[in-house]
Amino acid sequence: QANAEGYEYAKNTKFADRLRGKLLMIVGSNDGAHLMGSVFRQAQSFIEASKQFDMMILPGQDHGYTGSGARFAEAYVRNYFETHLKP
């Protein structure tokens, strides 16, 4: 509220049409730093821009993944890089 202009300027949703290559968005369902509403708004901006992306939601995880969620996310990201981001 104190910096509405700065917030509007920094919105990632308005840059969705610039996406090139592969993108994986991972978020914990209980993440207080990235609220699900904003995650879904970003996803919707990619859909509206006809940009393909991948999204993983980790149930019960917060911003810092723990336990099996952390192990799963790490393995998933490693596999994603090996599959899609090879030089």
C-alpha cells in the first residue's frame, strides 16, 4: 500500500510474453512468502500469453522445504535440469 507504483512496476505477470525456453515453478502450498493467489496469477499470465511452463505444488510445504518434500523437490529439479536445460 505504501508503494503501489513500485509494486506495479515490479510485477512479473506483465512480462509473461517474454518467456523463452523452459520454466519450472515450484511452490509449497503453505508458503507465506509466495501466496497461492499470486502463484496462480503468474500461471494465468503465462496461459494468457500462450507460454508453456511446468508447475509443481508441494503439499504442506512452506517456503523452505523440509523432509520428504525437500528431497523430492531437489531430485525433481535435478532431473528437470538434466532433461530440459542441457547445453
